[in-house]
Amino acid sequence: MQKTVAVTGAAGYIGSVLVTQLLNVGYRVRAIDAFFFGHQSLLSLQDHPAMEILRCDIRNYPPGVFDDCDIVVDLAALSNDPSGDLDAELTRSINERGRIASVMLAERAGVKRYLFASSCAVYGEHIGSDVSEDSTLRPLTLYAETCAKAEEVVLSRNRSDFTTVSLRNGTVFGLSPRMRFDLVVNKMALDAYELGCISVVGNGAQWRPLIHVEDVARAFLLTLDAPDRSIAGQVFNIGRENCQISEIAYQVWLASEAATAISYVGVGEDRRNYRVSFAKAEKGLAFRAHRSIGCAVSDVQKALRDGRAGNAPCCHTVEWYRSLLATKGTGLGFGPRHVTGNMTAIR
């Protein structure tokens, strides 16, 4: 029987790629989002016969939001460290309390499997050997802290009839229907294309685990299909490689079509610095990432040239959230949303 997967944050950077992959392999999809960034990322899928779209806010999901769903993939969150610092109460209400309430609703609805999108940001600052899923968590930001707290609750709900699992994603890059240019690889690709220069803040020595957005989606697909005994109550780091910021800039420079310069500017204050082991996902999920930085840079710059991607305000997460906060209490603001319906209803 065809299974139904509910994806929260479905219109987002990862969600819009994952929804497409789920439909392509034959799942029914219930796409759930507050649509703070608009609904354009799902427009091409709105008439798919296996697609259902709900507009609602994770802070106030209606009781039946997960009814008749077999699996939930939880991607709904303010999605990076700078965004989490804009408004502490807002971040806690969405990334912690909202995500905890979501897993409780899923369990009560009889959902069988709950996949939680976490982040390698929970590791904070680690010097020395690669961190594993058993390493001490040292979150340095509110985003990372709320991610760790929600993840802890999600994993604690694991039962024989309710399998919960967390994927700690590295820094994501690559082309998506809901494009982001505030992610390090994508921003460098954009700057190389538009400005002819790649800027590195500080000395570029910080390490980051990296992963293409299509590979992230594929990791979730593998987790959907994995046997319960392999994933129940488990955490998996998801990434392709660890790179220093300076090496990322060099790889973007190599892949860029136009001759570009690399400029080191200012003094970096970012303490996040960690290398991550992906061995557990490779063994437990048979996951190995395929897509490289170079491939992503080519894709992004081609999309910019062809007009399929553009440097729009909504592609810069923090700036867009600031604009929403400035209109708080209006239809564009961050007030909790209860509206449900199809794409026609929210155009």
C-alpha cells in the first residue's frame, strides 16, 4: 500500500527538494508549511495527484494535522544560527516548543516513524579528532541549543510502535526551488558570479562539515526505508566532507566560470569549528554523498545565468525574517497561523 509522508517545512530549502524526491519514488506527500517565504517552491507540484498541501504553523498545528500519515519528516524550524539570534522567544517557540509539540502530535496520531532534522551545529567547538554521534554536545548559539533540546525529546519518544531518529545535517549547499544565498558555498558561488570576488571573513581556518541538499534529501529517503532495528532511537551525522572555509573558497574559485579573486577581510568571530565523522551513516544507512562543491557551483551559476535563480530578498534568510518581524501582526508577520488548505487557497 502506498505510504503517506508528512513533511513539515515542506516549502523550505531542504523540504522542497525532499518533497520532489518523495513523489518521484512513489510516496504520497502531505506538505505542511507556514509559507513565510511564499509558496513558489511548490508551485510545480501543486497538481500532482499524490500531493496534499496544508498551510499551518508548527506553533499551532491542528490536532489532525498528521492523521492518516505513516511517517513524519520534521524540517520546520528557523534554519540557522543568525536567524535564531533575531528573537530568542520566537526561536524557542518554533525550534523547541513547536517541534516538541509536533512529535507528540505525531505519536498520538498513530504515526509509525518520525524523522527529525537536526544539525551538526550542536557540536559547537571541538578541536582535534572528528566528532561522532556520541561526542559531547557544545551548542554555542540559541539555534543549536534549541535543536539539541528538541532532538533529545524526539529521541526519548522512541517506542516499539513509534520509531524516532535524528539526522544531524552538515552545512548544506546546492540548488533548490527555495534558493538560499546565505549558506557559505551558495553565497560564494553568487559572489563569484555577480562580483567576481569571493570574500572570506577572518583567516578561513574554521572547519565545516558539508553536504549537498539533494544528498540530504536522499539520506532521509534511505532512513524512511531502513529497518526499525537499524535506526530506532539513533542519531546519524549526514555529510560528504569536512573543509576549512579557505578550502571552500578555493573550490568555488576553481569551479567558477569567470575569473575570480579570493579576498580575506576583517576578523572572524565565529567560534564554530568542528570536523565530523560520517561513518555511522555510511554503515547504518548505506549512505554516501555523491554531489560535490564543484557540481553545486556549476548548477547555481548556470541557474543564475538562465534566470532560474535570482538574488531575491527571500534568498537571504536573516534579512527576510527581519522584514517579517517588522510587519508583526499583519498577514506577512510572524503571528501563529492556523490556515489550512490547498495551493489555490493560499495564492
